Amino acid sequence: MLSPWPLVLLLLLLLHPHRSDGDGRLQIQELTIDEIQSAFAEGTLTSRRLVEFYLDRISALNPVVRAVIEVNPDALAQADRADAERTGLPARRGRGLHGVPVLLKDNIGTGDRMNTTAGSLALVGSAVRRDSGVVERLRRGGAVLLGKASMSEWANFRSSDAPNGWCARSGQGKNPYLLTADPCGSSSGSSIAVAANMAAVSLGTETDGSIICPASANSVVGLKPTVGLTSRAGVIPISPRQDTIGPICRTVSDAVHVLDAIVGFDPRDSKATKKAEKFIPEGGYKQFLKVDGLKGKRLGILRHQFFGYDKGSISNKTFERHFETMRQMGAILMENLMIANASAISDSFVSGESTAMLAEFKLSINTYLSSELTLSPVRSLGDVIAFNYKHKHEEQMDDIDQMVFLAAESTNGIGLNEEAALNKMRRLSREGLKKLMNEEALDAIVTPESGVSSVLAIGGYPGISVPAGYDEKGVPFGICFGGLRGSEPRLIEIAYGFEQATKVRKPPVFESKGHLHI
Ligand SMILES: *[C@@H]1O[C@H](CO)[C@@H](O)[C@H](O)[C@H]1NC(C)=O
Ligand SMILES: *[C@@H]1O[C@H](CO)[C@@H](O)[C@H](O)[C@H]1NC(C)=O
Ligand SMILES: *[C@@H]1O[C@H](CO)[C@@H](O)[C@H](O)[C@H]1NC(C)=O
């Protein structure tokens, strides 16, 4: 299945786990943004060298893990420009994402030579009108756009049975820790790529779980911002009520640097970004990277509803140990808390989420396809469905259905059913997370992996997933800190305090036997 050439390169690349190689040169693998900026300032690293490193990693690893759909043909030119801009400037640290290569989930629009397709063949050959709001900010800050990450096609809103990480354009994305394990999705490629050092940092999107789930499964940090904190303009939509764009990175600090670079008001997504703008702190989010960030924090451990692992399992013991660490770091753990109606919230057919999203998707995807693209072979959801039937044989897997598309296509705007669903979700949120957080004066709730995603999704609430451990087979799992709208500062303090106290993340090891079968 693999040609020997990428394999040889892969082994050469991967068998040097140290920060500097034999001749004392800087080792790029696992570098953080702070380290990259210091190395730029000291002249030991250029943006070009960094981009070349990641392009080599992509050539070597992508045939196996399929995390990247396209590389940006302009990435090296952007790196050269960043290097030229830096020359002559006073050496200083922390220049944001200037010169840093960023990988973008394939639903995030770029008005350049790259395609924006949500992983779908139907959008190949379309052209977006302009950069998405978040990409505009990245370009303005001098970031290098490295390429487009693979994803669960249409952010997992096409099919009821497509595997996580699969899309027709690039096939099946793989978990780099165990190739047969679920990489989760829909921001699968964004997570796999940063986990395997194929990019410095990446952007993902979440409607319900699509950042925190793949971050958890691939041992990286995923930050799902409050809805509206980051602009959704120019991003292929599912539900404007729930969609949000956020960082997926190897460290909390990197995720915070990326968050600082992409938040803010955008006239093209004015209502939501205006409303959330008040949450953005003076001086940005970096000030909340405090080693003692857990001190004095009141954490709601939703033990009975979300943990409940078997006693004796590795994850059970690991989480118990983490709770102990949190206490030692000064956090106050509130143990026996429950979110009212948590099981109703977690079932999208009961909560109303499914009813609302199907109608919202049809409305917003039709608007996107008809007005955001200057050129496109498809102009409506109906066109995409017809395209998929016609081009079934060109997809990289047989029998991927389009049940979700068909259900969405049969909706007819926001009617009585949808209004009732929206009201139900508002009530579930008000009587659920909001009530619990306020009554118990919590700073955050704590849950394993991405089990809490719907609680966060229906309220537009933020969450951050941090690496927490590896199971018996070496498959990663994360821990999630969630809170009310605008609570990013506290979530960052908690997540950073936890990460610094535990340091769970380790890069995946590709071996010629064991994980990588040839
Ligand atoms: C965009 O898609 C077209 C059609 O598949 C392809 O020829 C082109 O190379 C793609 N662009 C990039 C940057 O990969
Ligand atoms: C571990 O297992 C015990 C016994 O089943 C259970 O009470 C406890 O909540 C579990 N802990 C976690 C973190 O899942
Ligand atoms: C939520 O829980 C309350 C009390 O437990 C119950 O009366 C109510 O019907 C539940 N709501 C939903 C939507 O399930």
C-alpha cells in the first residue's frame, strides 16, 4: 500500500526525537510558537526552513495519515516575505503568528490558489469570493497559510454512516497514535496534522464536538470558543447558532496565541461577533497563561453523568489521579453535581438540536453556495445531492450515503417545529449548565473526552480539551473544561494550570512494526 520512498523519509524524519540534531542545529519537531519566535529572533530559524520542514513531513506522512488535502503553492513565498519583513526589525519575542505556518480545515475559505471544499468533490473548481474573516486576520498578522486539512466531509453533516475523518477528496484520515483507531472529527485533519508535527498550529471548526473530540482522540489541545468570538464569515456553515472557529494545537499556550490572532468583530458576521466582542479582554488572552491557574478554582466534576468508567481501567485511574493533582494545585472540586436533563441534552433528537440544525443547514448552505462563491458547479443543497449521486464511483469509499443531506433538503425553513426545538434548547441550557454554574458558583465543569459537547453546543458555550492520557492500546484521550459564554479567561487559566502540572502530551511514534503496518 505504501511506496518505499515516503517510508524511508518518514523513518529518517521520525527517529530524531531531540531538540537539536547531531550538528547542533535546532530540532523543529514539537516547537511551540514562543520557541519559534525566539528562534526567529535569535536567527537560528527562518520561516522558510520551518515551512520546508512541515512540507517534508507532509510528503512523508500524508500517504499514511491523510491529514492534508492540499498544500498552499504560495506557502514558501509567504515564508520568504515573513523572513524579509523580520530582517532589520529589532529582535523581540512574541510577534504573534508572524512567520508561523498554519493549517486550515478545508471548510475555511481562502481567496487564493487553494480550494475550499469541506472535503467534497462537489466544490472542486469553485472559487470563493474572498478570504474568510479568520484568514483575513491571519494574513494581516503575517502568518503563513500552509495548506488545507482533511476533515469528515461536510463537517459530518452529509451522511449517517461515513466514518470519522473520511472525505471523498482525500479518503480516510488516520489516528497517528494507532492507525486503526478512530481519529474522531470533523476537524480530523487539523488534529492529526498538529499531533504528527505536520504543521505548527491549525484551525478547526465546531458545531457539536468537532474540535474537542478530534483534539481528545489525537492528544492535542482543542479550544472551542464562545459562538461569535471568532468570525464565521466565509466558512462553510452548518448552523450559525452553533458554528465556531477555533485553534487546534500541541499546547495550551499555542492555542491561546492562535485565539488572540483570530478573535474580534467582523462586519461580515456582525450580529454574533458584536455580541461576543465584549468578552475579549484588554491585552488579549495570553495574560491568563498562569502556571498556578488552578488555584482557588471551583470545578464541577460531573462524575455520575459523564465519567463512570469502570474501576480498574487505565482511564478511570488516570482521571482519579488528575482530580488529585487539581486538588494539590489548589482547585476546589465539587464532586456530586448534575446537569439537569443531561441525557435529554445529549440526545439531539430529544433536545431539538437535530430538528433545528437540519433546517438551519439548508438555509445557510444555500445562501453560502449561491452568494459566497464567484464560481461553482453547485449552487444549492439540491445540486450537491445530485452531484453526489452522479459521482458516487469517484469517491474513495463505496456506499457513503447522504441521509443527513436528504433530511435537511426536506425541511422548509424555520417553522413551528423548529421554533419549538429552539425554545426547548434555550430552556435546557437555562435550566441545565447555566443554573448549575450559577448555583454552585463554578469556574468550569470537568468532563472526559467530548461527552459534554452537546451541552456546550446548544448554549454557544466554550470548552477546551487538553491531553489527559493514553489507553491500553496507546490511543489518546482528553479532559474537557467547559463554561458559560465568555468564560475563556478562566478556562485558559484552568487548562494551562492542568497542562503544566501533568504534561501528558507526547508525539506519536511511527515504527516499522507495531503501529505502522507495511
Ligand atoms: C484545486 O483543485 C484543482 C482541481 O482538482 C487542482 O487542479 C488544484 O491543484 C487545486 N489547488 C491546489 C492548491 O491544490
Ligand atoms: C472509577 O470507577 C468507580 C467505580 O466504578 C467510579 O465510582 C468512579 O466514578 C470512576 N471514576 C472515574 C473518574 O471515572
Ligand atoms: C427536565 O427535567 C425536569 C425535572 O427533572 C422535568 O420535569 C422536565 O420535563 C425535563 N425536561 C426535558 C425537556 O426533558
